[in-house]
Amino acid sequence: MSGPAKERVDESLIALRRILRATELYERSLAQGAGLTPAKLRVLQIVASKPDRSATPKALATQMGVSQATVTALVDKLVALDLVTRSRSETDRRQMNVVITHEGQAAVHKAPDALQQRFVRSFEAMKDWEQAQLVASLERVAAMLDAEDMDASPVLTFGEIRDADPAP
């Protein structure tokens, strides 16, 4: 392979590296600025957006596209940081709710603009055909990397969602 084809390969690899690097730098910035991982921040954002500032672990898992076990691990860490509490539902005593604390709300406000929020704003500004083309291209890239069947959620993070902790 030579000429334009080689240049396109290099350009595509550079673009992939830039995406990976942006994700990694955002995660590091979030860890330093708010002491959170993107997944923990997403839990806080979801809970904070609810009218009663609470959500069930099942609802969180569904919205994030992860298992309840993953949500349980994230919530355990957020409880340890005093960013959320667990409380029994008033309507169904068998059900546990995750409730954001004042400290959790402050962490949401303090956190830098989430990388995925920037992406969503730009994506939504695109025309419908551009969105469809981009999704198709990204799905093709995932397939090229044998990643189309990997468990993933709509949280831009570097590494595993469940085990991701901010760097010291």
C-alpha cells in the first residue's frame, strides 16, 4: 500500500488516537477536578436530574446501559464519598432509592463539562443524514476492531466502567 491509501490509513489512525486521547484526558481532568470517574459523574447527573433527586438502581442501570451489579458498585463508592445515600422507598418498602446529597449536587456543578455532553451538543446540531452517516461509520470502526459485541454504555470513559477509579 502506498500513496493516498497509506495516507488515509495514517489519517484514520491519527483520528482514532485523538478520540482515545481526548477521552483519557477528560477522565484525568474529571478525576483531578471533582474526584470522580465519568461513570460516577453520570450516576450523579441522572439522580440530580430527577424531580425528587432520587432513582432506583434498576432505573440507573437501564438508563446507563449497564448491569445492576455495576450500578451497585458505583453507588457503593458514591455512598462512601457521601455523594449519595440509599433510602427505602416510601411507596414500596422492598425498593431502595439512590438519593443525591448536597455534596453530590455540588460535585455535579463543580465537574467540568462532560465529554459526552459536548459530543451530544455537536451531534444534535448535525443534519439527520450526517448523524446517520456518522453512526454507520462509528459502528463500522467498532466492527473493524472486533468491538461490536463489547458491553458498552453511553458514557465516554477510558477502561472498564465498573472498576474505573480516578488516578491518585
